[in-house]
Amino acid sequence: MDHYIKEKAKKKVKSIRRLYIHCSIFAIMAVFFFLINITTNPFFMWYYLPLIPWGAIVALHYVLVKGIPGTKILTKEWEEEEYERQIDRLSGGNFTFDEIEEEEFIPQKGKYLAYTELSDEEALELRRLQKHSATQGLGQDFV
């Protein structure tokens, strides 16, 4: 798990580094276009024309790397939460890992399987079956 987190952090740092390089090149080229415009034809200002679409691309690059400013939308955390919501919606339950009490992760004399030993999908399925059996009055032996 520790290796997974380190790899994820390394990828995030690389993507942020590429964003900063992209912004730096954009700023340098904006100055370059301005200087060319002033030296060649100071009466018609055209330097901003290539900067408009390029600026839109830089803004899109920022949103893809950092998400929409002021919200969690389009960040990795949002993506993971949305993934859990979609699994829950498609499986017919109303369960996310945030709703599990900490004591439910601890095995209690065969009452619950330790969720930490299962994959996310298996834990979601097990929890959905436990809720289903409780609502149908089937008891703990059903699951």
C-alpha cells in the first residue's frame, strides 16, 4: 500500500511540474510575441491573438491537473468518491466506506468478515448483502 501511495504521489508531482513548465513557456512566449509585435508593426496589436487559444489550453491543463478552483470537482478525491457512489448506485444499496463505523472493520466473533482483508468491490458487495439480509429478516447466517 505504501508503494502505491508513493507512485501516486510521484505521478501527481510530475503532472504539476509539467503544468508549471507549460505556464512558464506560455509567459515567455507572450513576452516574445509582444516584442515581435512592437518591433515589426506597432500600429496593429496582434500579439494577443495566438495567446487566446493557448491560454484556454493552459486553463484546461490547470483544471485537469488541479481541478476546478474552489471545489473538489475533477480532483482524484472527487473521482474516488464518485466511483464509490456509482458502485453503490449500480449495486442497489446506499453504502459508501465513509458510512462504515470503525468498529465494523474489526472482526467480532464471526459476525463480520474483516473489511480490510477484502478488495473494495468485495467489501461493498458484502455490506450490500448484509443490509439486504437485515431488511428481509433473513438473519446473520444468510450472509
